[in-house]
Amino acid sequence: MQKTIFGKTGLLVSRTGFGCIPIQRISFDESTALLRHAYENGVTLFDTANSYTTSEERIGIALSHVRDKIVICTKSSAFPPDKLMANIENSLRMLKTDYIDVFQVHNPPIVPRPGEDGIYECLLLAKEQGKIRHIGISSHSKDRAREAVISGLYDTLQYPLSYLSIKEELDLIDTCREHNVGLLAMKGMCGGLLSNAKAAFAFLRQYENVIPIWGMQKRHELEEFLSYEKDPPVLDSVLQSAITADKEALSGNFCRCCGYCTPCSVGIPIHNAARITLLLGRAVKEHWLSEEWQNNMRLIDKCFNCGHCKHHCPYKLDIPVLLKEQQAKYFEILAAAG
């Protein structure tokens, strides 16, 4: 397992990180086995969040016995400051630890600064008390991400990066390097939309200061990324051609599955419904054409344009319109499938 220094934190971490959103979906026994297997094979950085239901608890159960040998990054979007401090305390309990290596402000609408809303002061206090060791930020806005990096206030940045990222997003890699800010790359597989893990790995591996946090919930997924660590794929013409083909197929507006549009007040599973036709073309059709998913797509008829999803989309998608478009195409595909 290759290691790297995590920006100005000075922490030595594995170049492959473990994104712990998906472990909520499996049993506690399965998540314990998966997390321990990752650690035993060299993965030392684990990223989670207070809002990821049981994710922190599962890390605590699986890895508290090797706490001094791993780096834990977690985050919270809580406001005001007293709620944020309560979340920090809760994270410490769930993770079974007395300190958090990197605590990140979770996709804030503005970049928290001293003397504004008290959030940054809360983080400084937690740091003074030894509850957190480094202050980071996550964002889905390239402009806020850049602002945070150049502010000098944050040790780390977490931002969605993949081979579908545009130039302005990839420019953040150099900005982080110039300011010695550790960079975690989330959504390396674009929320499951990409299927070529080898190309995804090779693309991000070319940037020495980027630490991808791959979201994994199955043993074979972990084994695949571990195999790439043992024999890192080179971004050759074959992989570049695959990337080019994906870029052409996925150009335009599409849902990145970040989840910030949820929950929907009428129960529409927006993060997959808004990209259902892309999933039909890139995954097992039977699952997405099931009766369950037919009912999910019918829920779109109940949308009353409350605006919640549209206003919370970091990519400025007109989600209600996108859902209607996807619904129409979905039932055309369903009818053609017989």
C-alpha cells in the first residue's frame, strides 16, 4: 500500500481511502469484517459523517482496537455552534475514541470564518480541548472549495473528483498542492454511475496529492481496489479511450448522486430516479425495471414543486424538470422491454 502525507496535517496515510457511506447498508458483522480486512491490507484512512446513520458506530466497533494506527475523518453540518459541539461529542462516542483526526464542516452554504457565525470558533475550541486535531471542510461547490483552500483556515478539503470532472474542478488539485491542503476525492465513481474502476483509479492516481475515498460495501469491491494498489494501472491509451467514451455518453445535465436533494417530501428516491435512464444503460436492467422501481418512478406524479430538491442541488440542476424527463423516458423503455 502506497502512503502519502495528508497535506499540512502531516499525517501519513494510505493513498487509497475508505469512504464509509455504503457500510450503513450491510449488517454489522459484514461491515466489521470489511473494515478490518481493509485495515489488514494497508488502508489507514476512513471517512464518515455524523449524519451517515450507523457508519461512525460501525467504525468504532470494527477498528477501535487499532485506533492509534488509523486516521479517522468525520464531519457535521450542524448549526448553531452548540449543536455542532453536540455532534462532535456524539461522533467521539460512536467512534469509541477520545479524538478525531480531521473534523470537517459538511458542505456548508458559506465558508465558515472566525468572527461570523461561531462555527469556526467552535471548531477551534474543540481543537484546544483535544477533541479534534485538524479542521477540514467538504464542499460540492468549486468556488466555495477554492475559497476555503486559499483562506488558510482549513487543513483539508473534501471534494467530488472523477474522470468526469471539468477543468475548473481539476484545477483545485493544484490549488490544494500550492497551499499544502490535504485533498480527499469523493465520488470517484460518480455515485455508482461509472463502472470502470480501473480507469477511475488510474485517473486519480496520477495526482500525487489526491486521496480517493472509495465507497465500498462488498468484499469484491475492496479486493479490486486493493489489487490496483498492488499493481497500479497506468493511464494508457486503452483506459483513456474508455474515459473519453464515458465523457461523451454522460455529457450534459445528469445527477451525480450526492444526495443533498433528499429527503423528498413525497418519497421520491431522487438520487436514482433523476438518472434512471443512465443506470438502465450501465447496470443490470432487471433491477431498475422491477415493480418496485416502476412504483418509485410513479411517485414523480406526486411532485408538487416544493423546490427543496432544486434549491439544495449543488450542481444547480432543475430537478423537478429532470425527474419528469426521466420518468417519460423510463416508461418508454419499460414498454419497449415488454
